[in-house]
Amino acid sequence: MASTPTDPYSAAGVDTAAGDLAVELMKSAVRRTHGPEVLGGVGGFAGLFDASALLGYSKPLLATSTDGVGTKVAIAQAIDKHDTIGQDLVGMVVDDIVVVGAKPLFMTDYIATGKVFPERIADIVRGIADGCSATGTALVGGETAEHPGLLGINDYDVAGAATGVVEADAVLGADRVRSGDVVLALASSGPHSNGYSLIRHIIANAGIGYGDHAADFGRTWGEQLLEPTRLYTSPLLRAIDAMPGAIHSLSHVTGGGIAANLARVLPQNTWVDVDRSTWSPSPVFRVLADLGDLSLEQTEGTWNLGIGFLAVVAAEQAEAAASLLTAEGIDTWQVGTVSDAARPDGDYEQGAKGVDGGAVRLVGTYAG
């Protein structure tokens, strides 16, 4: 009797049928991000986006960004909760595009995993699709790759890339910033997707499990640390449209913390003292710092400490801009003022990530 042929790829650990099922499970979520400008549906070799809308621009510039969510995925894997990592990815990628004033057009994602569990992949992609919907971004394609032997069966990583468009004469940046401009802080929802190697180190050294109850937060440690990244794109674009010329530059507070990221969007020979007394860092940062026997000041180059975005705004319109963004559900307040006067003595952040930019330091004591 002839034996049934075996699939050598399956024998090697790759389950193409599971990949196909994952695509079926995610289709409806992905389609919800598609407007009439997306052609070809789900599952093609390449996503198609009708760029004829760009004909309405005088000089359209395409803005692009790519990123992942770092080791935050390790916590999702530890408690088997995967429905928020996708929003984190959109926040890390799409919110970088709005920094130059660009409107996002489309995004693609990439998931590498040791073994495809269709429901898990679908959860991740649904989160990406939800984030795309919230930011007006079409999710036009993606890839799930199974890497047996390279990644453990429960391991995965996610990455994405997005493209947006901005009119050439509307690009935000350091060249628009003037002395006297006000720096506004936009509240974060937590650590977002940065500094998780330090967070995981602190949790491990404290002997805490991610499934353990965190009395300070009324839920498990894993649930608290998976709080999804706040999405700023749509509120900021509405503010830019509502207040033409008011917002001069924007900074997404990601790796490197507040000072380093603000310095990147200031002109050379300017400086800002960010006043710590204008806000109280979120409880999660205080609890983690205490567990790690660290001062909040020691973590300033790693965590956002409650500020997810910074906006440099014309002084006469700063109060209105803060009110508008607060009405959008994002607490917004003044933390400093741009100056081109002689810089005070002290240690300033400057030259972060290859950008000479301005100089920034944090001063004072955090509010209680």
C-alpha cells in the first residue's frame, strides 16, 4: 500500500495552512481601513493605493517612517494578550509621520513568529487595523513569516512602515521655530513602547510575575504594562488645520526621553529649560522607579514620564492650542519657552540621533 506523501515544508516546521487561516481571520479588520483609494483588496503581492489625490497638491512631499514596538512584545507573550500590540505599532510608526505635519496615507506590517497561531496573528493585526482606522491610515498589506528554529513557538516580533503626504510649504520643523515660542506637552498614556528593557529588568529583579496582581493599579502587572500607546495623529492634524501657522514643530517622545527628542526639532543656538514642576509623572513611572531604587531623574533618558508629544507653538496662540488639544481628550500644558539668549551654565541635551538642533535640559522638581 502506497504511503501518503508528506509535505516537507510542514515537516520542517512551517504551516502554510495556518498562515492562510490567519489571513482569513484578519480580512474584515483590514478591509475596514480601506477607502476607495485602496485597490486590489487583501492578499495581493503588493498593496495598491490610488495616488491621484496628490494631484491636488502644489508640491507634495512623501513622508515615511518605519519602526517596531521593542521588547514590549515579551509581556504580551508572557500573559498571552495580543490585542493591543498593534496599536502600539501604529503609534510608533504613524505618529512619527505627523511630526512633519504629514497626513498618513497607508501602512504595511510585518510579523515574524516561531509558529503561526492564526487567532494570535489575527489579534495582532486587528489591533494594527484599529490603530490605522483611528489615524486615517489604510492598512494596504503585510506579511506573516514563520521562522521555526530561529524563534521559539510562542515568540514573535512586529514591525511596520507607513507613508504620508504634506505640502512642501507646510512642512513643520526647526526652521519655523522662533525665540519666544512656547513648548506644550501632550500627556502620554504610560510608557508607550519605549524603555521596556529597563521595565522588564526592574520587574524581574523584584521577583514580580506579569500575571501577579498590581495593587497600585487594580489589575495585573502585565495588563498595566500593556496599556496601549496613545495615538496623536488625528488630533494634531485637526489642530494644524484649525490654527494655520500656529504649530511650528512637533516632537514624538520615544527612545531617548523628553530632552533629547525636543532638541531634535529646535534650531541651533536655541535652548529650552523644561520645567518639571509643571506636571506629575504618571503613577506607573513612580512605582517602577521605586521598585528599581531609581529616582525619576535617573530615568529621564529612557521613559517619557507622562509626556508623549511636544508641540512648539507661537506664543500668542499657545493657550488656544492647549485648549483645543485638551478638548480632544489629551491633557496639554506649557512646560517651557524657546530662547536664543545666552545659554545658562549646565548640562543640556544636544545632537541627539545625528541632529545638531537646539539644547534642552529638565529643571526643577516634579510636582507631587
